[in-house]
Amino acid sequence: MKHYHFDEVQSTNDTARQLLISHEEVIVTADSQVAGRGRNGHTWNSGKASDILFTYAANTHYLKSQKPLFYQACAALAVQAFLFELLPKEARIALKYPNDVYVQYRKLEGKISGSLIEVEYLGKDIKSIVVGIGINVNSVGAELNLNTQTITIRDIMHKPMILSELTSLFIQKYTELIQSPEGLIIDDWIDTVNIIGKKVHHLQSNAKYTVVSINKDGFLICNTGTEDMTIHFGDSIRYDLF
């Protein structure tokens, strides 16, 4: 698998998608993004040469799975595995549905990572999948998303981190996971997200639901006791992580 690193890109996802014209499978990293994207039209901010900006992309014949949920699960679990190896044992790591990663350490708590999975279809068939992942490493608060409580690895470790070493470690964790059996990864993700049975506040309706299950597409099946609802987006709900 070819790995390309750039000083600056519009977004690592966009660059990876362009590379799929001449490659079947790539990893792209960058020092900075001019127009980094998050889910639902949000931006992803980071400092220059401060954070892990990573994208994995593959065309259909090189995909290990045809389920976008598999890549969503790999993204979240790879960040978790990476942080488990790196952070103090006292740090608590939680996955917020579907693939945001939060850390609580002593008096610190916040979002440390997010992912954006983009699927391109040719008719009803998947043509390619692009998986973008951002991890806050050395950025300071003013460089990150001020609309969300954030935390960085540097905040927790109390020292600047060597970005190249951490990027290599994360690539290792991610590439190991995408070689794993699809069912095992998805089951592990469901267990780790640990949202089944929890009460969630649905922001649009201002209603509270209990999560009953997660369906085959990764959507939450919820119930109020009198009303059923399927929730597709993690940004539309709030619930206790720790």
C-alpha cells in the first residue's frame, strides 16, 4: 500500500480520492489541511504539523469489506488502540457513537479524535471508500474546534510529542485492523461504543430515547416506551460517556 505525505492539502480525503484515479489503495497524511472536513458539513481544524491528519482510501477490488460500517468501526477502534498504547493507564477512553473518541484524564476531558467516512457508488455498487481520521496531538486550544470541548495528547502527557513517530504508530494500528475479520471488528465496535441500553437525548425532537439495538447498517434503534425511532447521526444525540 502506497503512503503519500504532503506539507499542505485542501483535505487528505480529497487528495486520496484523486490518487485513486491512478492507485487502487493509498494512505495519505499531511502537515496541514486548508479545508479539513468533519461530518455533516463541519470543519476539522488543526495546527500546522501539529496533529495526525490521515486518510485511507481504496477502490472496490481492494476493499477488505463492502460494508461502510466496517471502516467506521476500524477508524474508531484504531484510534482507541493507538491511545491505549500511548496514554497513561489512568486515562479513560470512550467512543461516542459512531466514531468520535473522547478522553478523560484527571481534571481534563474532551474530544481527541473524529472520523469522516465517504463512500462513492457506481449505481448500487460501491466504487470506493475514503476514511479520514484526525487526532489532536500537539495543537493548542485556539487552533481546534472551539464549539466542542477538545483535548490533545500533549495536554495529557504534558510535553510536545514527536508527530512522525505517532503517525507511524497509528498507521500500524489502522492497517492491522483493516486486515481483521469484518464480523469481529463490527461486534467489537458495538461492544466498545457501549450505547445499547443507554438513554440518549435527541436534539431535534428534544425527546429522550433508550437505545434498544444497533442494526446491520450501524444505525441506532431506539424507543421511548411508546414510540420507535431510528437514529442515523451521532451529532443528533447527547448522552453520558463517562
